[in-house]
Amino acid sequence: MKQEPPALTTDQRDRLRTYAELITRWSPRINLVAPGDLPRLWDRHIADAAQLVPLIPPDTRTLADLGSGAGLPGLVLAILTGLPTHLVERDRRKAAFLREAARA
């Protein structure tokens, strides 16, 4: 049975919108998500990542996303949980995107 992620606060919603806008701007240059997925970014990627929130054990203190790419699910989980999250990405272009997205 699929559990729903918690309701979003205004701050979380604003942060996710900013993140989605960055993905939309950067993706055509560095292929963060497939071009056909951009119109469905919220449903296809952000909501998909958000559904992992209820699966995080309550005593979790830090998250890690290996091969972060566009920051999915790492940045979404960081925004929704407030947990410190380590994003690990080998591709320098994608790592630059992750730094910008984390800053924003």
C-alpha cells in the first residue's frame, strides 16, 4: 500500500518550485532529466522522490544520495525532511548544478 508523503509547508513548496525551475533551466544543457520528462517533472520525478519520505526510519540523522545526477531523490528528501543530505556526483557539470540547487 502506497503511503502519502506529509503535507507540504509553504517553505517546502517554494523550495521545490525553485528546484524544479533550476532543473528546467539546466537540463537542456547537461541532460539532468529526459526532455520528454520536463513537462511532467512534478509527477514523474519530484512526487516519485517524495514518496520515499515515509520509508525513512525515524532515527535517521543523515541521508546520502550516491550518483545524485539531478539531485533526485536526495535534494527532494533534504527539502522535505530537513535532514543533512550528502549528494555525491562524479560528473562535474551535474555537481555544479547540485551546488547551485543546494544554494538556491
